Amino acid sequence: VQVEESGGGLVQPGGSLRLSCAATGFTFSNYAMSWYRQAPGKEREFVAGISSTAGSTNYADSVKGRFTISRDNAKKTVYLQMKSLKPEDTAVYYCKARWGLINREYWGQGTQVTVSS
């Protein structure tokens, strides 16, 4: 089982990034997917989530209107499109897969996003 994030980096305020999370070793289409982030000295927080069929999404208030979560079940990948980035978006971004029916979840190792001029 592997959940691997990519796409992080350094971006200027107001810029954009797209994160990807590729899954292997489990039935991706059974799992709801989420993005979390953790800034230095802070607790990990929810950013965005998408249901297994992509029928519903939800977002933290701090990113609504700026971030978009999507998934491609054929590619076993979930994405987080981030626009109008702010310095306070700086964090390590983590991907989580969760199948509530059997209470199983998997986490990735994270990808660093730094928003700075």
C-alpha cells in the first residue's frame, strides 16, 4: 500500500500549485480522499475532502473558493488545485485515503508547500 504526494514547492503569494496524490496497493475507488496540512508548530488540519465517487466535496473555510479537490479513479489519483496562495498556506500537505465501511485509512508522507516572496 502506498499513498504518495507530489507537486509541492516554492511559490510567490498569489500564485498557484497543483498537488497530486497517487495511490497503489488498494481499491482506490472505495476510498474517500482528503488533503490535510500541518504548518510548523501547529496541529494537522483538514483542508479538503472528496467522496469515493467524486459526488461530493467539502473544504475548510480558510481555502473555500481558492482550492479545488478532484479525483481520477482510473488513474488512482487525487488532486488539489491551489490558487491565490497566501503565506499562511505554507505547510506540509498530506493525502489521506479512508474507507469508512471497514474503518481503514492510509496516509502519505507529505509534500512541502512554501508561499513566500
